[in-house]
Amino acid sequence: MADISDQPRETFRISMLLYDARYRSMTIQVVAAMLIMLFLAQLVDNTVTNLAALGKDISFSFLGSTAGYDINQQLIPFTSQDTHARAALVGILNTLLVAVLGCILATIIGVFAGVLRLSSNWLVARVMTVYVECMRNTPLLIWILIVFAVMTEATPQPRDFQEGGTASMILWDSVAISNRGVFMPLPIWGEGSGIVVAIFILSIIGIFVLRYVARKRQEDTGQQLPVLPLSLALFILPVTLAFFALGRPISLDYPVLGGFNFQGGLQVRNSFIALWLALSLYTSAFIAEIVRSGILAVSKGQTEAAFALGMQPNRTMQLIILPQALRVIIPPLISQFLNLTKNSSLALAVGYMDARSTLGGITVNQTGRELEGILLLGIFYLITSLIISSAMNFYNSGVKLKER
Amino acid sequence: MTKTVFIGALAVAGLTAGIASAQTLNDVQERGTLRCGSNEGLAGFAAPDANGNWEGFDVALCRAIAAAVLGDGQAVEFVPLTSQTRFTALAAGEVDVLVRNSTWTFTRDTDLALDFPAINYYDGQGFMVPRALGVSSATELDGATVCIQTGTTTELNLADYFRANGLNYEPVPVATNAEGQQQYLAGACDVYTTDISGLAATRATFEAPGDHVILPEVVSKEPLGPAVRHGDNDWGDIVRWTTHALIAAEEYGVTQANVAELAAAPTDNPEVNRLLGTEGELGAMIGLSADWAVQAISVGGNYGEIFEANIGESTAVGLARGLNAQWTEGGLMYGGPFR
Ligand SMILES: N[C@@H](CCC(=O)N[C@@H](CS)C(=O)NCC(=O)O)C(=O)O
């Protein structure tokens, strides 16, 4: 093959790294990469050297040693004889609990507040504006402390629930709201309770099937089925029948006052309530704004068209506006969920034993492993955030506009 | 090429980082003030008064150290630290010395890389309950809700004690003494537990101290004392011997009132002379002036005077000397020999 180019081959000179546009960007990138690596190396080395100067090393073996402290709220059994790793796990589960429940409650309140803020009722819209602005413009920590202070200072002590005391239980003597938390009945799952639960789940599935059938039928024949009464019947009857037929396998363990405190039942601690409510209320204000902007992003013509077809306003919202608004709403909603999860580390302020308080608090303190503990904590929050955002992205790709 | 730069960077960083520790004394003298890690406020031990002046039993030790080193008991900057942050702050060099009801333990001394050069209060952990509960012994506390400060020996002792005695309890973690006090008074916990001295100090600030009892059980040993970073032994020596100077001063009858007079000319007690620098060169041996101990004692008096003025039986805190009496009186306070 003949050589088509008869130009002399250009020789490479060092100065071309800087003056030749073909190489310059490469040079800049290499230099930047080297600087970053230098910086990181300096950081790591500085840490290691300074730790060594303090007589400390980096080691994660503390995770396997006995924790020695107790944790009040535990979703899995934990005693002071368990390891620091298990204490961290207890804390992590507590973080996840408050984060999941917080995201759910925040979304519910947020959607309501966002929709109501657009209400044509002047008063409702104004009240919601005030709510959103108050929540958004004050620090979260303040709300956590306010809710906690109200829960501990304004509620009676367990002692006051004694015979002749100043406080009494509510809801037919089943729930006690005290300054140590809310005590409520706990279901005890006896023999045969599995069947009852299974029947309950089956009836829920039945309700969905019923709705599907009813819609099909309406589309085909135009006849409507009485969906609501039928669903209610499905919801209540089979379960009740099974419950009594199997001899009441599920019973309730009521909290009763004994000794220093209520015994039995389920204790929802004030620290949890304060953190959960405050996180939800605070985040709901941001979600409300996201929902509002999502709704406003749907062209007014859509509403007008729906009205022209004779649709009721609430059905218009449900069937026309919200599904389209969701596309705008989901992406910023993800970041609110991430915020809520990370903000839950303020748990420390009210003594809620989350991952920050166990792993990043007591464990770090008792073992002196600040660097290791905080590093692990950071990794935990990072992984949690990545999981949340990928789950939400997955959902988002389901609802987003499908271009065909 | 990148690799060589990398290794070069490592070497340079290694050189710059190595020169830490072993110069706290220089730092303090250059700065002109002593940074002392203290409580966020525990009556009698360390709390700012109405004018913002810190005072208390632990504060007095800080001031004595400042006087010994700088010749001025007021040249102290108090840094309030929570039980969770105190050791990190000390290790990071934010404070020069930590005098904050801190217990000397094996782990803190070794693994946390601290040193506890001296003990200024022998304490133990106890329980405080409202008198109305009618509890007279800690063994009756089964099922109780207990407020504890996190990051303390208290929370570990508590877990041990209740487990060893087969009792159940619900821990309520609090970050500071003030928070614990508020929770306890609101009845959110039945029991408040910490060092007995801390309980007495906390109770002294209640509206009705008489409504609360400290149970007789002492469930742990809590030798409290100043802490410094491990590795700077010169600085550790200064803290140790200043504390011992105050203790020895009480034993030899050197007080705030007579220290100037005793230091004016050698007395016929050679131990006092060496302590006060009128004989020998003890000051120079720890890098301080000859009258370092005179300065330290002048600020708040000797150990006994500091005790009586801040937490003694005549004060609201009302602690008896007990274990903290001089060894000559059956206590554990034993100032080292000054020679
Ligand atoms: N001696 C224990 C407990 C120290 C401690 O935190 N003491 C409490 C009460 S005695 C305190 O000083 N609190 C004051 C504050 O929170 O500022 C330890 O070293 O772990």
C-alpha cells in the first residue's frame, strides 16, 4: 500500500504538551489528577502520622468487643454483653425505622399541604402557606426540641396514672400518654394467628381483583358494581369469621401500671415520637412546595379540558393532574427523602438511639475510635442514600413520560 | 513519574506531621493562657458565676496550674465540654488539660492515649431518687427508668450493676448534666445516676433538695482527676506536681493566708522550703520558676481550702471529706514527697 501522506511526520516536542491544543487538555487533566492524588496522600498520611504521634493506630477490632452499655429501643434483642457491632446494628435499624416512617408521614402531610395550598378557599390556602413557611424557615433541631419538650413537660408521669391520680388512660383504658412515651396495646400472635393474617392478606388481594373486575365490567357493559360496600365487606367479614372460628388466636397485651412504670404493651418512646414528628413535619413543608410546583407545572388547559368533559374537581386532580404532576415531583422528592434520612442523625439531641448515637456516639466514646467509628457511620449513610435514590429512580422511570 | 511524586509527597507529609506533642508547656507559655477543658456547669465543681467568672473545685485546680506555669491564676480559658466530646477535644489539642470530673480508667489511660497524672477526688457512682418514691436501696430499682449521661463510665457501671443484680431498667441517655436534671425533675426518669459528688452538686441546685435522696449503694470506683495527652511527659509532670503541691500544702499547714510569709524566708521545715522554692531547685527541674508552688497555692489556697470553699460541708453541695481527707486523717490524699 502506498503512503498517501507525503508530509514529514511531526516530531513530538515537550513544549507541545502546553501549546498544542491536541495535548493541552490531556496535560491539564494529568496535572489535576496528580494534584488531587497528592492532596489525598497528604491527607491520609497526615492522619496516620498524627494518630501515631498520639499513640493511636487504625483498627476495627473494637467492633468485636463487648459493648458494655444498654440501649432502650431495640428492634432486635440486645444486651450489654453483646458486641459493638451489634450495638451499631441496633442503631442502624432504629435509624431506618424513623427514616421509613418519617418518609411515609412526610409524604402524606406534604401532599395534603401542597394540594390545599392551591385550594380556591382563601382561608385554607393561607393556613397552608403559613404552615409551609413556618416549617421551612426554622431549623429542624428547634422542632425536634419543641416536640420533645412538649412530650416530656406537658404530659403526666406514669405515677400520676395510679388509682386516684391526676391522669387516666384514653381509648377505653388501653392507651396511656405519659412523659416517658405512649404506651399502647401490643398484639400477641397466638397459635392459628398465621391463618387469620393469611386470610386478611387474601381479602386485600380480593379487593384489588374486585376493583379490576368492576372496571372491566364498566368498560364492557357500562354497568357499575357497588365497589365500596363490596370491598368493605371483603375487608371485614372473612377476617372476623376466621378470627372467631379459630378461637380468637390474636389477643392484645394491654399496658398496665406496675412498679415504676407501665408494664406490657408497646412503648413508643418520646424520643422516637419527637424525632419522627419533627422530621415529618419539617420535610413535609418542602414536599408540599414540590407537590405544588408539580401541580402548577401541569398546563391549565388539562384542567379545563377535564372540566369540559364534566369531570368532578377531585377526580380531575386524581386522574388527570396528579399522574402528570408526579413526573415533575419524583426527582426532587428523592432528595427530600435523602435529607430526611440524613437529618435523622439529629436523634442525638433527644437521646434517640440511632446509628449516630450508638456507633457514632457511645461506641466511639467508650473505645476512643473516633476515626473508625465516624468512617463506618459515613459509609452507612452513603449506602442508605444510594439505595433510596436508586429505588426512587427505579420508580421514577416507571412513571415518567414514555416516548414512543 | 506520578509514582515518584506520590512517594515524595508522602515523605514531605511525614516530615511535617511528626512534630506534634512534647511541647504543651511551650504552647501555653507562648499563648499566655492555659486552655482548660471543663464542665458545662456543675455547681461546686465548675460553673460560671453571675459575672461570668468560672469557679469551683475543678476550676480551682485549673487556676492553680495556670498560676504555676504563667504566674497568673486568671490566665485560664475555660472550654466547656460534654462528656462525649471531652477526650476528643483533649486528644485534638483543643485544651491543654482536662479537669472535668473525669474518671481514671485502664482504657482511657492506655487505649485512649491519655494520662491521668493525679487524682483530686476519690468518688463512686450512686443513685438519686425522689423521696416520694419510697425507695431506700438500689436493689429495689427493678424496672426503673434511669437517666444517664452518655460517654461516661456511668453508663457502663450501670449496665454492669443491674445485670449483676438481675434487675431490669430502661436507660434514658442524656448529653449533659443539665439535660439529665431537667428530665429527672420532669419525672421522665425515676432515677438519676452519676458520680455521688455530681449527684450532690446537682441536688444542691434543686428548689427542694430535701425531696431527693441519694441511695446508700456506691456501685463503682471513680477516681477523678486532671487528664492530659499521653506522650508529653513534661507537661504531665507539671500537672501531677501542681496537684500534689496543693495536697502537700494542706498537710504542712501552708495556706492561702500564710504562703507569702512562709515563702519570704526559709522556715525550719525543709519539706516546706523545697515546696515553696526557698531551698533547692525543684521549680527548675520541671521548667518553671522557683516560686511555682507559691503561685499555685496563692490562687485558691491548699487542697483542703479549695475543698471547703467549693464543695465542703459548709457549702450547698455539702460533701464530707471522707476518702478525700489527708492520709494523716484516714483519707487517701497523699501528697508526694517534695525532694
Ligand atoms: N466520672 C464519670 C462521669 C463524668 C461526668 O460526666 N460527670 C457529670 C456529673 S458528675 C458532669 O460532670 N456533668 C456536667 C456537664 O454535663 O456539664 C466519667 O468520667 O465518665
